[in-house]
Amino acid sequence: MRKSCLLPVTLVALLCALFPIAPAAAFAVDSTPPVTTCDAPSGWQSALFTVHFTASDAESGVAATWAAIDDGPLLEVGGPAGASVDIPAPADHSFDGVHTLSYYSADAAGNSEVAHTIEVRVDTTGPSTSVRAAVGYKGRAIRLRYSVRDRLSPDVAAVTLVVTDGAGQTVTSFALGSRHTRAWYGVRWTPPAKGVFHYSVAAQDLAGNGEVSAASATIVVKWLARKTIGRSYQRRPITVTQFGSGSRRLLIVGGVHGNESGTAVARQFMAYLLAHPKALPSGARIDVISCANPDGYARHMRGNARGVDLNRNLPTSNWRRWLSALNEPGNPGLTGGVGPGSEPETRALLAYLRSGFSVVVSLHSRAGILDCTGPGARALGRRMSALCGFPVSKLWYDPYITGSLGRWVPERYHIPIVTVELLRARLGSGMRAALLAAAR
């Protein structure tokens, strides 16, 4: 019989009682890094501000938070109780610009999160504005031009334009809202009186900085001389508008023939001078009679309401009452009037011509030429031709024309006249330049 190798149960119990075995110790494992957020503002800041960090770690807890600005050193900015960093904004503008803020936290187990980056913007420099001097006429809207620049931002938050009178009193104020920088803008303003005004423009950038001093410029407001010089047979007014006050005086006459393009182009030229007063040549005055035949213009016919061709009614040495077919091609039935200067429209023009001019331009259509008559007229015509492209030439029936303005002006006043035979009822840039050249 084999003997058992097992210890007696009583002996095992005794050994366990004398030498108890302790249970295995419990170990906690943390392999998750903390999570950090911050409250950095997204916009431009003009003064020192503080960025606060909030870090959380549910297991071993946050040990510390580090941060760095741009390429600067990583600095411990806080621990479990909270962290923050100050973003400077010195008055010498040395820290202005967009900066990168890097930050991260580590927990008590040694886990570090991947660094976060965020942009912070510092701007302590105010914007600058530019304005342009303006010239206009009382009662006519003019455009006040301005632009805004800011070294850092493509936009500004607010722009204010203020117009003052000669005594410095505010006349008008415009709150213009936000604007893009480096672009020119315009504000329409109607001067209430003649005189010298000033306007200034101030801006505030996105960081709240205002400029040190607002840019300002003068507004010279002139009196727009417009008067009635006569009336048509049907009592419609014949008006003239005067631009400038120089010694060289140019008279532009449109609409002698009511069915031609002269009135439309004359009015477009006036609108241009109203909108661009600085375009007026120095030392010049331009008088514009936009429609010398208002009855014919209203009825879209060549002659006036009495069937008279006003451009055959001038008191020239070759005036004729009865017009041949060659004198009036395509317009039978018109006459030169019962006598030279018989029509009220002609008398108004004759009276105004007596006020004295250096040169006359008469607008007709549709041959596309410049008909130049009088001393110096061809030289002027060549200058105008180079700008508008119309050749200096004559109408094929010119030898048969009687009683015309083109003959009367040099015959009576010994000054040049250019009859512009327009091709269309639109003032192109070339013709505009040619008309301005006649005033030089």
C-alpha cells in the first residue's frame, strides 16, 4: 500500500493561518492626454488682452499648461487651477500684426496632447484717409471722392464724411458704414450756396482705432449761369448755360435744325461739364445753347414752326428767301424767311452773338465732317480732327448754301466757326475732347 504525498488537511489549515497570502495589488492606468480649449478673440484687438485656457483630464488630472507666441519659447502658463497668457499691444505699434499662439497641456501621468495653434490679431495703428478737392455748381449734385487705407486690415468698420462751410459749421454729415480699403468711393452732395466749403473724412478700423486727424479738402462751389435769351415762335424758351469765366469764349450752338443730333450731343456735353468742372480748360468760358430751334425739335422737323430753315435765315450777304433744291436738298418747302433775321429764334441768336466770342462751334448732322470757316478755323479744325477723327471738309452742296451761321460768323465778327456734322446722337470721348480743344 502506497503512502499519500498530500499534507494532512489540518496541517494546511495551520500553515495558512500562520502565513496568510495577501491579495494582488490594484494598479490604475492613464494613457489619455488632457484636452485644452481657449477663449482667444477672433477679431483685431487694440489693447492688451488675456487669453484663458481651460484644460480637463478625467483620470490623473491636469498637471500643467504650456503656451508660446510665434517662435518664442514654450512657457508654463498655469496648472490645475487654470492658465492664461497676456497678449501685449504696446503703444509703439511694435507688436501689431497677426500672431500664432500655440498651447497644450499635460496630465499627472505624463501624457501630453498635440499642440493647438490659433491666430491672435493686434492692431494699435489707426487708418488713414485721402480726399480730393472738388469743384461744382450751386444746386447741382457733385461727387466727393475719398479712400481709406489701413496697414493691416482689408476693411474698415466705419467711415464718416462731414461737410462744413467757411465758418467751420457742419452743413451735412454722412455715416457711410464699412468700406474696403485701397479703393476710391464717392458721395453725391448738392451745394446749397455759392462759396468755398470743406469736407473731411474720418475712419475707424476693425480694432476700433480712429485716425489721428481726418483728411480734408476744399469744395469750390460756383454759380451756374443759365438764362433765357429768347423765345421761339411758339413761345418755347431758348436758353444758354455758361461754364467758367475765362477770357477765351467758346459758343456751342445745338439744334438749329430740329431733326438733327445737335441738341442731344450739346446736352450730353453740358452734363459732362456739370459732372466734371475741372475739365474746363483754364482761362476759358464755354457757353452752350443746346437747342436753338425748340419748336422744330419738339416736332422733329428741320425748320421752325413757320417753315423757315433757321440756318438760311442769318443776315449774310448772300441771303435768299426762296431756296433752291440744291440749297435745301431733301427738304422742299422750307424758306430762308420773309427777310434776313426775320425769325424770333434767329434774332435771339444774333443778339447773343453780339456779347462777343472767340470761336463758335455749330452742331449739325449727319455727314461726319468738320466744316471750318473764318480766320484760324482750319488750324482749329485740324486739332479737333486729330481728336474726333472727322476730316476737315465741305458739304457737296456748300456753294449753294445761303444765309447760314457758318457764313455769318466770320463775315460779321471775323472769328472762326467750325460746323460739326455729327454721325450719331451720342457724345463719344473723341468728340468731347474735340469740343474742349475748341475752348483752348
